[in-house]
Amino acid sequence: MDIVQTLEESGTVPSPSEATVPALNARPYDYQKFLSNIVDVYDSTIIRAYCKARFKIININILQMLALCLRGKKRVLDVGCGFGLFGCYFSALYPEISYTGYDLNEARVAQANRAAKKLGLGNAQFKVGDARDLSINDEFDAILMVDLLHHIDDQAKVRLLETCRGHLSERGRLIVKDVTTHPFAKIAFTWALDVLMTRGLDMWYWDEERFYKTLTPHFSRVEMYPIVDWLPYPHVIYLCENIPFPESMTA
């Protein structure tokens, strides 16, 4: 099943010959059907249930905020891609991008590649790699991390951020979706869910100030977007990039 062809045939997106903007959300579309088409290609009932839960936690507003951060970027790296759920979403939304995902779990990477193939996403590939010691040779226009950093220790987190900065293009963006440490009720709920999902007690949550102090030495602009959600998660998106100063300001 090709998700792009399916949506075109249903009339929810323009055909390539009609489109002036390649993104699937260039005009109104049934995003619930869009999300369901992605989830339904996974073989396992458990994985499908997990994917539905992830799309509930990372709701459509957060997804669209992340999509806006990726807009205009051609080469995208997703660190900690899991089952490739968000990779398939963004690759289908922006068929002009080249999307590469890395995850430590070989079984999850295999599921991600199978899902991308079933969806007809030739612009997405997923590979095995440990975020704590990521070895990459390519340069990317955007690097994305969704709810990854609080699962790795502080030293590894700092190394990973430095590695990502070294593999961004001149105008590249680092996009981090993570959680903050307040309010207490929300972070306590998040910790309990993380323990349930990972079966481990250790989490390394950072607040906005800690992220800001770590990111600003590497980027000329760091923007933070706290997200209020009906679910009890303290979401924050960090958008980091280097903005060249006009020559008149540097002369």
C-alpha cells in the first residue's frame, strides 16, 4: 500500500501534477485517516497499540510544530527513531526529503523499514545505531530527537548533542522534543510511564535552563516552546540553529 497514492485517490491531497506544494498538508486533509494508514501497516497488534498511544501522547499539534521545524530541510536524521512511526509520518508528509533514522534496537529498525516499504516511502531508511555512541559520517540539514535524551545519562547526552552539532549543515537545525522537570505532578506521571515502558528506574530529566546552557555554546539561536496539553506531560520543543549575521553587522 502506498500512503501517498491512497490519499490522492481519496481526494484528500492533490496529485503530483496538480500540486504546487509537495507537502501533503498543503490543503485540508483527513489527518486521522492519514495517521491510521501509517499505524495499520505494522504487523504486531502490540506495536499498533503502541503507535496509537504515541500518536495520542504526541498529538497532531505537536506533530505539526515539529513538521514546521523540518520544513525546507532536505536531509533529515532521526536519532532514537524506534519503530519509525514519526519517520514514516514526516517522510509521507514531505516526500521531497531524505529521511534517515537510527535506533539501538535491531527489531525496531526492521519493523521501521518494513513499515516504510509497505507505505511506499522510498525516501525513508532506518539503521541500527546507539545514540550514546553515535558514529555518523554524513551531513544533515536537520537532526531530530523525540523523547530520547531523558533516557540517556548526562555525559552521553552532552556527547550526543556535540556530535549532532558537528554533522549539521551550515544552516542546519537541531530539533529536540523532550520533557521538563515541572510541574511535579506531570513529571511524576511521566517518570511512572517511562519506568513502565523501559522497565528501568533511571531517567535523566533536564529542565529548560539546563538544556539552554548546554545548547547555547553550539548554536547562535536556541528557541524553547513549552506545550500545554490535556495529557499530563510537560512537553518542550527546542529549536536550535546558527543564524549568520548580516555583513553590515559584522563589518
